[in-house]
Amino acid sequence: MIISIAQIIISVILIVLVLLQERSSGLSGVFGGGGSEFYSQRRGFERLIFYATIVLIIAFAVLSLINLGS
């Protein structure tokens, strides 16, 4: 029961983080990054969102495996 609630909370947070990443990449096109895709380093808040997304994906996968086993 607790694992299922934790999965729901993590999934909602993940959806928000992914939407924030998409919004920030879309705004780069407005400021001149539009047509050509190029590599740019993530800085500040973008880096925090990126790493938080990775950590929450791993946590969600671990909780899913634990829930599968029980």
C-alpha cells in the first residue's frame, strides 16, 4: 500500500519534471537555438531538474520491482 502511494507521488513529480525539461528546451529555440541542434551544457536549474529526473526514474524502477516481488 505504501509502495503504491510512493509510486503515484513519484510518477506525478516525474511528469512535472519532464514537462519542465521540454519547456526549457523549447524556449532555447526562441533565443536562437531553433533550426540547428547543438550540444549545450546544462547549467543551474536545468542541471538540477535533469539529475532529479534520473534519480526519480531509478527510485520508481526500484519501487516497481519491490512491488512486483511482494
